[in-house]
Amino acid sequence: MNKKKKSWLRETIEIVIIALLLAGIIKVFVFELYKIPSGSMIPTLLVGDRLVVVKFIYGPRVPFINVRLPGVREPKRGEIVVFISPEDRAKFFIKRFIASEGETVEISNGKLLVDGKVIDEPPAFRKVYYYNRGDFGVEGKPIKVPKDSYFVLGDNSASSKDSRYWGFVPKNYLIGKAVVIIWPPKRIQLLTDK
């Protein structure tokens, strides 16, 4: 009987350890849940919304070392992305992906221009009046995105601290793509073309 108890205890411990390892691997490399702390993405995302962020699409970051695994693809303009704050590496930000290396970004008369063309797709770009703010959002001053960097903006342009203020997001700071709001229940929705 004693041997049977040890066997049961050992199996239980093994199952718990395997479950914790699998949960850790999923969190680090596949997807993670995030909570929206500010109003910088209103009306698309509200304070308190909880999101699923998929990490493997852009290539997950390996913890504790500055290495990124290969991803499925690069971010596309208009996608909502999570990244490490360029100002405080202990914080994560969520914004809309605007431009990548080599592209030129300008805000003129409330419109967003990339390489001189007004951006109006996905529909979220048509709903936002972009304000000229900060050193990187000056009227009539196009900004070229440097190598291995991204330019991001919040949907709540009047109240978003984004690339207009602190410049560019290093490529290796990217965490993943926000794909679905899962909480609160009345806000459950996919974030495609939002």
C-alpha cells in the first residue's frame, strides 16, 4: 500500500510539473493575455479590456537573452501590436503598427501619410484625426524609420504617448499581435481590420 501511495504521489507531481512546463512554453512562445491599462487606443480598445496576444506570428523572444526566433511574417500596417516600451523596458505598450524600416511617416492636416500617400486602410485610419505632437510628429516634417525599427501610433491621438514622442520601436522589442478581446464578455471580438 505504501508503494501505491508513492506511485500516486509521484504521478501527480509529474503531471503538475509537465502542466507547468507546457503553460510556460505556451506563454513564452505562443500567446499571452494582456490587460489594457490606459486610454491610448480608445475607441478600439478600452481601459480594462483583456486581449490575447499571439507571439509566434512575428517570432517570439527568448527570455533572458536578446534572441528572437523566426516568425511567420513581419507586422502589417494597421495591426495592433504589443511591444516593450522604448522608455522603460519593464513596461509593455500596445499601439497600431504604422511603418517599418525605410518608410517615411508624416502627419499633415490630421491625416497619416506613409511614403507621401494618405493611409486609410484598415478603416481605423479613417476614424482618427492624427495630431502633430512631440519631436517625431511635427507638421510638414516627414520622418524616415531607421533600420530594424518600427513606427507606431495610438488610436486616441489626442491622448497617446507613442512614436511621435519617443521615436521608434526597435524590432527586437516587438512582443506580438493582438488578435482578440476576451474580456469583458460584452466586448468579445476579433481585432482584425479594427
